Amino acid sequence: MSRIIAGAAGGTPLSAVPGSLTRPTTDRVKEALFSRLDAFDVIAGARVLDLYAGSGSLGVESGSRGAQAVELVESDAKASAVCQRNADLLNGVLGRKAVTVHRSKVEPFLDRAAPGDTWDLVFLDPPYPLGETALSAVLTKLAAHLAPSAVVVVERSSRSPEPEWPEALARFAEKKYGETRLWFAEPYVPDAIDRDDIPAVEEAETAGP
């Protein structure tokens, strides 16, 4: 059973999506991911967006660790209902509505976002059938709604290729945890980063952040 690892609701079990249509992030990978995000100092006070949220565990974890506001986007009816249960759980612990659930496909959600809507931390754990071209289109839409120092985390199978980053995003790190690979990207600032200087692959991790 998945759980909230740390923060205000640390140790609290989370509801899981029934069936095998979703691919939940394991607690081991989640713990390593959030250890790294803590090192980046991007969680406290952040506006967080969890796309293809599944059970919402990554967004809810962020809220438990001090994110200001979290939005979970999930189109599947069963999964969005689980998102809502997990959001209600954390909101009850915090005593405020920190987590909001949107039952929507990702592309229309981003299309509806107002020009001033921006996020500091974004998680994308798209389903395996989503192709690289479709993922790149989502990343392109997302790039217009990122804060200047935002971090984007893309979770894919370790056998999937590197995402096709749009010009507005630059990958700055990568980690492999068993069958899972995490890609980290940030808004591309031409004067601050040279893509040719980014190493191709980081050494795979077997344990820990």
C-alpha cells in the first residue's frame, strides 16, 4: 500500500486505483524523487501540478511537505475518484483546501489555463501508450505556464527514449531506478544554459536519491 512518506501527513496510507490501468510510483522511487526535490528546494510554498495523476500520490506528497497549492489532473473516472479521496485526506490533515482535483484530459486542461496561471513544480507520469510526439506536444503547452525557476519531472519506463523536449525546456538531470526513469527539466534560458553542455545520461541509481 502506498503512503505519504513525510511532512504533515507522513505515514498516512493512500487509496490506490483499482485494476491495472494505472502505474503507481513506488514508495522507493517516490522517496528518492522527493529527497532530490528537497535538495533543489522547490517544494515549500510551491504551486504544484500533477498531470496524469493516477492516485495523486506525487501531488499529495508535495502538499504534505509544504506546497502552497496542488492541482491533480486525471481523466479516468475511477482514478479521479481516488485522487479526490486522497486530496480530502490531506486537506483534512492540513485544515485547508491545499489540493484540488480536476477530472480532465491533460491537453484540454492546459488549453483552458489562463495566461497568468503558472506552476513551480510539475509531475508528468503519462501512460505507456502515449507516444513521444504526443508527450512533446503536452510539454510544449506546459512550457507556457511555468514559473522562471520551475522544475518539471517526467516519469517514464526505463526502456522509453528521452522525451522530445520543446525549445522552451532544457533537461538538466536524469535518474534510473529499476524499471523507472525520471527526467528533470527546467525553463530554457539561452544566456544561462547551453544544451550542448548537458551530459547525456547520469549513472543509474540502485538505491537512494
